[in-house]
Amino acid sequence: MTSYTNIPRPDEKCPAELGGWWVYLIRCADHTLYSGVTVNLERRLRQHNGELAGGARYTRARRPVELVWTRAATSRSEAQKFEAQTRRLSRRDKLRLIAGAIDDYFGKP
């Protein structure tokens, strides 16, 4: 299993001063990447893996999924803006983001 440096524990809470929102990337079993936003990484990852109801249709046929990148956001609006920026990245740039090669892509929180 690959080790990623910028991933909090799934049960780690987003710092209160940051508003409690996360933007995340998960790697599916077919090696595709999926992005989303949530306030609870552990619950959302369990949903994507089918342990709880509510996972995305995209990930249902691509389980198991693995959390590979996260970023805290100050609000839902900011999280959705970061997610939109993430989705516009090429796969190559997403992999660089995951590897930490472009940490400052979104600026500082």
C-alpha cells in the first residue's frame, strides 16, 4: 500500500477554525480518481466503500476505494471551489498533487 504524507486519519476532524470541510481525492480499484467534499472523511469513505448507505454511483462499481489526498476548507463554498479546481486538473497534475509536488496549487488556507 502506498503511503501518502498529507492525509489525515479518516477519523480526524477538520480544525474548527477552518470550518470543518474537506476536499478529497480517492483512488478507485480501477485506478481512476474521484473527488468530493465532506465534513466527515471517515463516514464518506465508508459510504464510498459500501459499508454505509450513500456512496456515489461512480464508486459503486469501482470498490474498494482508498483516500489519497485531502485539503481543509473554511466553508462548503470554498470546498466546492477547490473541488472544481481539482476536477479541472489533468490526471497527471492530480497525481502530482497527491505526491505533494504541487502543494501550493490552491494557496494557503
